[in-house]
Amino acid sequence: MAAPITMLILCTSFLSLSLLSTAFTSRDYADALEKSILFFEGQRSGPLPSNQRLKWRGNSGLSDGASYHVDLVGGYYDAGDNVKFGLPMAFTTTMLAWSVIEFGGSMHSQIGNAKTALRWATDYLLKAATATPDSLYVQVGDPNMDHKCWERPEDMDTPRNVYKVSAQNPGSDVAGETAAALAAASIVFKDSDPSYSAKLLQTAKNVFDFADKYRGSYSDSLNSVVCPFYCSYSGYQDELLWGASWMHRATQDSSYLSYIQSNGHTMGSDNDDFSFSWDDKRAGTKVLLSKDFLEKSTSEFQLYKSHSDNYICSLIPGSSGFQAQYTPGGLLYKASESNLQYVTTTTFLLLTYAKYLSTNGGVVTCGTSTVTAESLIAQAKKQVDYILGDNPAKMSYMVGFGGRYPQHVHHRGSSVPSIKAHPDRINCNNGFQYLYANSPNPNVLAGAVIGGPDSKDNFADDRNNYQQSEPATYINAPFVGALAFFSGKA
């Protein structure tokens, strides 16, 4: 019985660590939650509404799609540039929706803002999915040209090329993710706006059928337009299973259960996977499908519970399956570029799986030992607290939160004087003086979570170091759910 005792000590140590750390209150988490949603207003493309809260932004991309005779106005810029990339935008949308589905009850005054942020994305995805039959528009902007300029979105004069996937040039990965996003969002709006929810779900069905019927990776169809920026390195099988899983959750239609059973083995259900991101959906799919086994004892999904356990065990030091890397300060570390995207997705899965487990007193099985839902929450809290400032650098990695946070964020709109302060155009090349300037960004991109520190907890607050200092919508989206969870705790 040594192993369970070890795990008990481990769980106790996690809880002790959280108790000894900088004490964030539920009010602190609520403040961070509000800011994490506010960030999305800084990423908006299109005409801004009168209730826009980040006042330094202006209208942009008002003719997106027009030269191709389609309306692709709206949506979000993915990160610090002015391109609308479909795959990360769709994943961002799915994760915002999932955050509301699981933790919306803890969002209180922010639930309206969360739904607004989600709808800004789904309104755009609906346009992209319905503009042309048997096609899905997946990108606006030439990234190679965009990245040669440093200019505000309001001043954009780079080519706004439009790219789509079709029967002839398939993109099951981006289409599968778009179907997941629309299906997940349909759940969020089901009660508050039934007609909009129905439109989302019907479009999700059509997009999923398109993704499944015309199989192929958008990286092969679009090549240098999406690679190396958002290349689908994991292929498209994971998105088809992920999309089907969300269709199953949203519709409860037995045909999607049959699809998952028939195709799961060729789409990754038999394999363990230890990453969850805009590219690789396998770990998220396992956790999502485990819900039906844990809550309804749906035997077809027992396999997904086992693989979810393996994923969780990989994160827990001392467990038999442990393989994750942590910095000396305790931050999960997976990549030198934009590492916090993996931290926020992992944290979200820890909390969501803990929620599913707690419905029936379930535990995670790691070899001969077990890990409780409470331990998962403690581990998630450590990651959230690290991001918010409980770390060796005593630096909050959320812009605008806490007393010390990054000042030189790799973001065009934030770093160039606002169109409100400097109405005259700042052209493509003239903007680079602001990229290389030592002064802080003039416009605070409140709520942005950036790439984060390196494997030794070191952080260079350097605008030109995009690996560490660039924000992204897909870093924030799962963090919204995690912050909601902790803001709801007394």
C-alpha cells in the first residue's frame, strides 16, 4: 500500500503549496476574469460597437472579403498581427464556449461579456461557413505580407487576400474545428437565444458533414499561406473526432455516437496524447467524451476515461505515468514559444475533469494509486496563480493585472500610438520604430496573457521577443474558464 500513501502525501503537498503561496482572493480571480474577457475587445476586427470598452481601438478590416464578393467582416485577429486565421480562431471559439458551458455559473456579472466575446467569433464563423456552398472561408490576410509591416489594424494597407477550403481543396482540420466551435456555442445560446442557437447547430452539422465528406488537411491545400504560422501538424483526424464529439454533446443524436464508435480507432482514440492546443485536440476529446462515462455510465466511452486518466497522471509529479516538465518555480513547460497556451489549456482540462469526476466521487487511476479531483484543482490553482504573479519573478503574465506586468507586448495595435491619439496614418515601415522602442506600449492591452517565461522562469520583457511577449486569443480562451472557477470559490 506504499503507492497510495505516496499519492496522499503528494496531494497534501500540492494543497500545502497552494496554501503557502501568494493568497489570491475570489475578488482577485474575478478581476482577472473580467480582464481576460476584456482582452478580446482589443482583438476585434470590423466596425466596433458603441459599448466598446477598450477605447484606443478603432474600426478595421471593413471591406474584408469584398473583392471576392463575400462578407467576411468581423472576427478576431489571432495575436499580435492583423491576420484572421481560421483554425486558431475556431479553437478560441470552442474554448470560450466550453468555458461558459462548464463554468458560466461562476462568471456572475461577466457572463454577458463572455457571451458577447463568443458571439463576436460565431457571427464571423457563420459568415465564413455559409457564404459559398461546399466551401469554408478560413483566412483573411496574407501573413507573409502582413508580417513585413508593423502597423495598426486601423491603418492596414497590406493585401486582404481571402482563402477557403472546398471539395477540391479540402481542410477537414479547420472545418472540423469550426463545426466544434459552432456546436459548442449552440449549447451556450440554447436558452438565451434559441433561434441563434438553432442556426449555429444547423451550420455546425453542415460544416461537419463537409469536413467528413471531403477529407484532407488544409495545410496541404493552402501550403505557405497557413504554414508555418498555423500548420496542422497533427493532421485532421483529431479534429474530425473532436468535431463529432461536440456534435454528440450538442445534439445527443445517436448518429454521432455511432460515428465516434466507428471512427475513433483511426482518429486517435487508442493513443495517449499529452498536449492540447489549437493544433492537437486529442487530450481535450478524451476529457470531453469521458463525461458521458462518468455521469451516465455510457460504456462506449470508458476507453476515453482511461486515456483521460493517463493524460492527468502525466501531469502529476510522483504518479506512475508522470512525464511533464515543470520550471523550478512550478510552471508547466512544454515549448519555448508561447508556452502559456499549453498551461491554460492544461489548467482548463484539469478543472473540467475534476468537475466530471466529482459528479460521482470518481478518481484518477495512476497505476496502483489514485489521485482525487481535489488534487487536480490544487494543481490547476498553482498554474493559475503562477500566471497571475505567484512566481519567482513576481511578475503577472496578464497585462493590466497586479502591480507588475509586461510593458513591451508584441502587439501592433498596443505598441503603436492609438488612432485616437495619433489620427494621421502610420504606414507599414514607419511603424517599426515602435516595435524597437524601449518605451512601454502606449495602449494597455488589458487582460492579455502573453507567451510567458522560459524553462528557468526567466522572462525578457522585450517586444521583439515574440516567443515570450506575444498574446493570443487561444491563450486567453481556456483561461476564462479557469478564472471563472476560482472566482466562484469563497
